[in-house]
Amino acid sequence: MRVEECLVGASDQGSELSFSSLPVDVLLHILRYLSVYDILYLRQASKSMYTLTRLHAVWYHAMLSEVLPLNIPIPGLYSRDIASLSASDLEHMIVRALRLRKNWLSPSPMTRNRTEIVPLPEEELRDTLRSAVVRFLPGRGNRYLLTVTGHTNFPRRRYTVQCWDLEAHDGPVCVAIRRFTEIVSVAVNCDPTAAGVLSVTCKVEGNETVQPATFIHGLDLASTNHNPEYAFKYLNHFSGCRRLHIFNGSLLVGTNESEAVRVWDVNTGKILFELRDNATIQPSVCVNAVFLENTNFLILFRTISLEIYLLPHAPSSTASQSSSPPLISPNTNFQIVNPVALYKWQWRIDSVSVSFQTESKRRYASQLNPLSSEKSASNGKDKIYEPTAMHLFMRFDSWFPWPVNLLHHFVLYPNPSYVPTPHPTLTSNSSPESPTSDSPLSPNESARTHVVFPSSLNPLTDLPYLAAAHQIPTLVSSISSTVRLFAPSDMVLGEWGTALWLDTQTDMWGVSGELGQRIAGRVMVPSSFDGITPANTQVNEGGGTNADASYGNQNLNDNPPSTLATGFASATRQVPPAQTASMTFGIRDPGTIRKQQEDSGEAATVAGVTVTGAERGATDEWMHLGLDEEGGRVVVGRNGGRVEVWEYA
């Protein structure tokens, strides 16, 4: 029986049995069984119901029972305590989260707002600019965006690194700026509490040769001095690292000139470890690296293999007191660390993005229980790592000058026998041994997967992944993604499982694949909730809601909640291998659409997808992508140096 039927039945039997005359605690208990849609519908019944549905307890329970089980991002929540939010704030977040998810999963998501960032308005008139990096700073609510703009018309290329506050009152504002020459690689610290925020490797001219030097900078955003020129704080620099892969806390993982993967201590500039597999004659190129949270496990993704390393305890270090430390690495007696598990790919990898599947209640644990999170934060060494499914979104390489025109989604499931322990490590005197006869590997599969572990490590219980021959990455789906010769391509896999990529597959929109570009996406991580009754609401300017307003292009009066629930569940549930993208965020056509835009002054649409033209006659306008799933934002770095922020929430 629906809510409106209950109200009619109660009113027919007299005022003594009316629904609104029930005690408040009884009414609150009844509202626990209603969906968000029903709560908003009930609000229109009477003034008393309007007051009741404005209570904090109603929306607090709706957040816990209706939204969090969906495993969907909640815009605006970030690190805020749910219990401390007002009822109107909770209602606004819930409605916004459901509206964003419905729009995000549509075939052609509609942008609510588009903002253009002009990093260097004066230089773009005289220099040839190009966007090199667009990346959100972790742990800050995705409020700050890091951009790197290259000046390509100089013999020695100049680069400008800027940090933008996207939530400033008057639009994006540059809060930090630093200029470099001949940047080779950039990495942002994954630990937002660390002093070092940015690591930049540049080519530095010596007396006789040019060698790479890595510079570590902090970021001061709380200073009363609002001059962005002084926001980046120099901390240290050292030589030897050419390509940066991951920056986590005080550890920096990168490769040197000979493609050897090493781990540096950014405080001292010393090399701590070199990561290599002795069974491999010629080491392959490393394309990505991931630290497992609260452990000493490091996962390397090389072009031919996936390798898991267990790093020994590094000696404690303090920041260098010298204002100009030497560019020559002070140590050569670093420790060689071999992988404890390894998996070889069937083909060479061109690029890979990694994401871990985590439930919403675990992601928002600190917001749900801030007291326990503060206690665990104070005892960070006692945190236990619980492995979850690792999602890999990759494109394989080819022997030609272009990658394979397919994207693949693999899942590496965790070891079910893994016993979490606080910070497991190898002792410094441990040496890798070959697998024994008791190893859970069969001889036929040892060429693809093998475990090499010291006597103190039991792979069945101490390895979170690749503990046995059958625990290998599983192919879930393959997606068609054409990239023409020498065209830019990029891809990113968000924390909530949305894969976003840039390619040139535009023929189905009437745009030539020889000229156009496409930004497409697909939700790779399935939802753990099989149904939803979305709220048919729109948030008014004053923060209120209108339950009768149309939700997107549909109205719940014409589409029963059960129908929308089925559609939402089918869109988020894991499906068999697919061959196409499920969302298209944008199409760029430098041809006829450009002329149409100039004539009308508006963006053209084809099959609901916004199609934009090129600027300055550039064929490939879009260069790099950034993704903020929780805030519903897509960032696009352009060839002319400008950056666009597309908002969908």
C-alpha cells in the first residue's frame, strides 16, 4: 500500500485515527520504511507532515539506509561529519547524490555548468601553450586542481605549474604558481598530511652533461599572504630519478635513466631500494605503481608484468637541513628487493589505471563515526589493511606507432585466505627463495604466475593478492576505443569505478574519425545494491525541494519508482563483456560543427551529446582528462593551454 492510500484510509475513519495524530516517535518509525521519493511525496500532504519530514532524524536515517547502501558518491560530504549536518544539508546532499547518479549514468550526461580556466591569459597571446597535466590534489575534497602548462615555442621548454581553488566565490582562482624548465615528469603526493605535496623532475644542465633532478615542494594554502608566487615551498632536491610513478608520504617511486625502478626518501634524497625481478633478463618499462594502504606492499605495473613487493622497514629520516643539497645521489649501497609475487601479461601494456572497490560505509567511516576515526588516526600504526577487489583499466600496446584500439577491464580479486597484520615487512637479512614443492603453483602455470618469498613469509596467508596460480587478473569486459595515428589519448579510472577515456571514435555521431575526438565513459565497478527509488526532486535556489518537478527529462508520475529502480540497478550491476561505452560526455568536431557554432553562438548537439568545435584551427584540441566522481566533475586539458571544468551535479 502506498503512502497516499494510507493517508486516505486514515482520514476516512475519523480524526482520532488520522495518520498525523500519531505520536512523533511512531511517525518517525514509519518513515524509516519509506523511500526518499515517498518522504518527499508525504511532505505535500499537510503542514504537520511538512514539519515532520524536515526533521534531522528522518534524513539521517535516509542517508544510512537509502543512500549509503547504493555505494554511490555523495557530493559535498567529503570529510564532514554526517551527524553534525543540519536536516536541510542532509536532504540537499541526498537529493543531489541521486540526481547526479541518474545524470551520470545516462547515455549522454548533461552538464549543469561549464567553467573555462585560462592559466596564462597574457602569455597565450604570444606563446604556444599546451596543457600537460590536470590533476586533483588528494584528500582535500577535490577542491584544488593542479595544472601544468607547457610553453612549446622555446628551445628549452618552459612550464608553469599552478594550483586552482575551484570553489572560490568568484570562480576558479590561482592560489599557487611555480615556473620550471624542461619538466620530464610530475607526481602529486597521495598522502594529504605529508609535508611534500608536489614532486617535479626536470632536466638540469651540469658541467658536461644534462641530468634529471627531482624537486620536492610543499604547498601553503593557510598563509595570510595571498600571493600565489610564494605558496609552493621548496623542500629538497636530488638527482637520479627520471620518470615518477607514485609519491606517497616520504617515499617516491620512479625510474632512472636505465629504467631501473627505485624508491627514494624525499627527505634525504637517498635511494632506499631497487625493485627488480632476478628471473627477468631485460627489465621492462614501469608504467604505474600503487601502494596498498597501511601496508608496506607496493604493486608495480610493468609493460609485461604485474609485480608485488614487500618493502623492508626504511630507516627513519629527517628533512635535509642543507638549503642546496648536492645533485649527486649520496648513496650507492641501497638494498635490492625482489617481488614476492609476479604475473606476466599476455601482451605488452601501453597504459593502466587502478581503482579499489570499497563500500560507501567504509569510505565514509570517518563521517559516520568521527570519534573512532580520530582514535584510529592517532594509532595509525595499528591500522589493519583489508584487501578489496582491484580494478584494472588498461590499453595494450602494439608493435606499431599506435596502441591497440581496445580497452580492457580486469579485476584482481583478493586472497580469501589473507590474514591482515599491522604493517607486515621483510627483515633486512631475508633473501628470496625459489618456490618449494609445497608451493600452490602448478608447473604448467608457473610461466605466467610465480611467487618468490622468503622463509618468513607464507604466501597463503601473508599475500593480499596473487597468492596462488588461479588468483590472477580476470578479464571482465573489452571496449572498442579507436585512436588514430599520433592522436592524443588519455584514460582515468575513478575511485568509485567510473572509467573515463579520450579517443577518436566519433563516426556514429556523424563526425569523421580522422578529425574528431570523443570523451566517453563506463561504470566499471558494480553497485552492491540491486534497486533504488530515486527522488523526483529539484533543489531550489533557497535549498528547498520540489517533489513535483521533473527529474531530468522524465517525471515520476509517468515512470513508477519500480521502473526507475530496475533501470538504475541494471545500469550499475556488473554485466557481461561489453563492446561500447555506456556514457558519452562530449564530441569535438573541427569541421562543420565549428561553423554552426560560430553562426548560432551556441553549442550543437547530436543525439543528446554536446558537440564542440576546435579553437585556433587545432585538429586535436583535447589533450588530458581529470575526474572527480564525488563532485560530479570532468576536467579537460586543451591544446591551447586552457582547461575546462564540466559539472554534472
